[in-house]
Amino acid sequence: MDYNRVKQILSSSADIEVKYKDASVWIDSVTEDGKTAVVHLRGPLEERSEVSVSDLEEA
């Protein structure tokens, strides 16, 4: 995925499914340089991880 699409998803009110390594995640934020994003798994766990934007895929 690219930085612009991540920004679109963050600003959208729609529920857009995003996957990171086959796991469904929510995007919490993206860094200004557009290289990494903070995500957490959909579901009860709220553990956040910083991942490469290029590793995110729209489902």
C-alpha cells in the first residue's frame, strides 16, 4: 500500500479492511515520512505495532 492510500483510509468513515501479514488490522496513524504506520489487530487486543506501510494490503 502507499502513503496516500493510508491517509485516505484514515480519513474515511467507511470500514475498510486492511491486512498485515494475513491479519486484519486497524490503522491508528501514519508517520509524516509515510514509511511506517501504527496498527493494531481487529478484535479485543489493543496491542499496537509500528509496521512498514508497504507491508499493508487492502483486503
